[in-house]
Amino acid sequence: MLALDGVGKAGVKSAAGEERGKGAAQPMLIAQITDMHLGFDPDNPAEFNRKRLDRVIHLLAHMDRRPDLVLATGDLVDRGDVASYRRLREALEALPVPAWPCLGNHDDRVNFRAVFPEIPVADGFVQYAIDAGPLRLLVLDTLEEGRHGGAFCETRARWLADRVAEAPDRPTMIVLHHPPIDTGIAWMTTDPEEAWIGRLDAALAGHRNIVAMVGGHIHRPMVAGWRGRPMIVCPSTAPQVALTLAPMDPALPDDRPMIVAGAPGFALHQWTGETLVTHFDAAEDHAVLARFDERMQPLVTALIGERGAG
């Protein structure tokens, strides 16, 4: 299911948010996928990255607890071409819940909008708000075409400042592609002193309702604090970046691993009403070592029974 809900003054109202607003007892559950890079193998509908994405989508669609919505946080396609965006739309239609995309450095605004015309824009940028019931989500556009790193101009920053200011008491999640942090992975990181990061910080300054920022770009699961705000980075559905934190001299190739064939990953963000709890997993076969059967029932009963007794 694609995000086809009506556009309001400040953004869009999610079907999942309307349902949550009726007082459902379960915490809200948001799935995140990122860095799909469809079209890395051009003109191949059965490409490797599409197969990896399909595995994650199938898992999310058949979970025992279905997410309320899915965030797709940038680098949706690899070359910004219309054909790849069409294949992405086809893949997302297999989801039984709304999917909300944002743009990354491999994306193209014009071609994205040709295939996803229902996704809102602001001042020509793919930025919008989602009223998801217990949470408000502000989706940012950090794309500067031709640049690998992020960007956030004065126009985009003004939009963000206005959106945060109009609902200062609503728990709010910031959704973007580029994490504004030094990740330690030299060839994938940003300089936290870059001007765009200062503009992003200034737009959020003084607001205590930002429960988390979620992004992608790094192709690895990662959690950090950024100027008093949680920054959560989702692993990619495309191949992962190798975890190598040694300094890198671009003039001296040292044969370190850069890309590895890790399983296609995703994140699940659970909003309890007080805090955001994030889980990372991968779409691969896990060897099951124990199940909730009669043998395990006494342990489960004892562990759940002691809750609240401490």
C-alpha cells in the first residue's frame, strides 16, 4: 500500500495514525527500510538489490505483529531513473500498510515525482509531515544532486522550524537520509561542522519533543546521540558497508573491505507513548534454538509473572 492519504496544511494524515488515534492498546510500530539502490544493475527487473528488497518487504508484510507504517529513508534507486522508481513502486505495493519515502543522494527529485506524484513537496523539496496518531513524523529532503553528502538549505530549514513550532508539544520523529554525525567510517561519514548541519540543528533548537531522528545512508545499523537527540541509523536492504574504523588515507589504498554481502536489514521502531525502542534485524533464515512450547512455558510464566514486583 502506497501513501495515498489526503494532504493537509502541514502534511498528511496516515491511515495508520487514524486507527491508532482510536485508543489502541498496543504501542505504535514503525518499520524502516533504507538504501534499496534499485537499478544498480540497470534494466534488470530481477536484479540482486530488488530480490533483497522483496525479501524484507515479504517479511514485514507477514510479521506476527504488522507495522503501522513503513519509512523508506532514501537512496531509493541507484541512478535516479524513472524505470527504477517504477520498479520501486511495484515492490512497495506488496506492503499492506502505508509506505512513506524520503530522498537520498542517489535520488532524483523530478523523476521521483513523476512516479510518486502523491508524495507532498514543499518549495520544490520532498518534505512533508505525517500525522501518525501518537507520533508526528517530519520527513526531510537532504538531497543535493551531484553531492554524496547531505544538504539542508535555508528554505528547507525554515520549513522544518515552522513545522516543529506549530506543534511544540507533539512527540515528533525526524526522518532523513543523511545522519548529521561523524560515524567513524571515514569514506562514508560527514563533517559535523558542515554548514547544512548547523542549519538543521538551529531549526530544532529549543524543542524538547523530538523523540528521535532516523536515517540511512551508512548501510549499517548505528545509534548515536546528536546534540541531545537520539540518532538511529538503519541498515540497508542493499549490501552493507564493512565495519572498519581505522583512519583512511585516500592516497594510500590498503585493501580494507568496504562493501560486504551482509543480509538485507531493516529496523522496527516501537513508540510506547513515553519512549522509542528500536530493534534491528535482517531478512535471513535464523536457526531457532527455542520456541514457546510446553517445555518453555514454566520459564515464560515465571519471567512475566515477576514483572512489576521489583
